[in-house]
Amino acid sequence: MVRFRRDGLLVSYNELSETDKVLNRGTSMETIKAMLSLGYEIRKPADR
């Protein structure tokens, strides 16, 4: 049986302030850009 831990500081994305949402989106985009610059490919799964 797998047990999950949850940090008390984690909240749903919908509960974040708009400022935090903007910061999260920026971090996500920079992460994707870094991965692409390192040669990774991001592709849609074949079965979709």
C-alpha cells in the first residue's frame, strides 16, 4: 500500500494568489526553455 505525505504548506493551484500563479507560470516556462536548450524534446503521447 502506498501512503502519500502532504506538506501543510501545499495548496491547490486555484487557491494561489494571482501573483503566485504568475510566478509559477514563469518558472514553468523557464524550465521548459532550459530543457529544450539542453536538447530534450517535448512531444505529445502517440495515443492521444
